[in-house]
Amino acid sequence: MTFAFLSISFVRFLRNDFGYGENYVKQEKITRFIRTEDADRKWYLVDAKDLVLGRMATEVARIIRGKNKVIYTPNMDTGDFVVVINADKVRLTGKRETLKTYIRHSGYPGGQKITTFKEMMKKKPEFVIQTAVKGMLPKNRLGRKLIKKLKVYTGEDHPHKAQKPETLILTEK
């Protein structure tokens, strides 16, 4: 017996026993694309107090991208808005607080500026979370549109109470 004979006999077995006759048409999977206007937008509130920066940023990036939804489409904006409070109380693990640096350049010769994580947390703690999340989003015009859905604030107060954000509890793993 050859393999071809087995497969032909198996097909005949399926047709006879399970009602797959000659007119049986296999249904193809259909990818449904959703318009950006049809995506249901929610607002989430994340308290960054005592959370590890990278672990929090991955969850926030997933929500902004819309990967937590069934209607996720890679080339569309189907995500939700995220408000992060207590940005000044986020933490890093290990020696990263002293080793992590942020580099920028003025464009002139010798214009490279290096800032450590501790210095950045004193000056602009919002920037730390924004750059962490921005690095996890696509590097194209969709990513530039998605990063505008992230709102980061230093203290407990935020101006988005009218949107009634749903509190999102992120736990350490």
C-alpha cells in the first residue's frame, strides 16, 4: 500500500461516514478588518507606584496597541487610552538605577548629552515612562499616533476624570 492510496481511501471514508459529499465546500477563514472609528475606546488608569518600569511599560504598550482586544488588527489603531499616575515612584531592578542612561545629541560636534536615570527622575519623571512605552510601539506613523494615547502625570491628580478611567491593577510577576 502506498501513501497516495491511503489518503484517497481516507477521503472516501470521510465522505461516506461524515456526510461530506461531492458538493462539500470547505469554508475559508475570513480576516475581518475594523475601521478605526468603530473601535470601542476605553480609558484606563495605572498607578505606577512601586511598579517595575519595563514590566509596567509592556502592559501599557499592549493596551495602547489594542492587543488585549479580539478586534486587534496590526495596521489599525484599535487600542485604548492609558493614564499613568505617580510616575515619580516607578522603580528599576538591580543596579539599573545607576547604570541606565538617556542619550541625546544637539547635532553639533561634541553635543552629546548623557543623563542618568536618577537625574531624569528628578527632572522629568514623565519622560522615563514615555520613552519606555514608545520603545515598545511600532517605529512608523502608527506608532507616532499611538503614543499620543499615553498620558503620564507625576502626582495623583490628572485632568482626565471626566473620561471615567477604569483602574487597571498591574501586579508584579
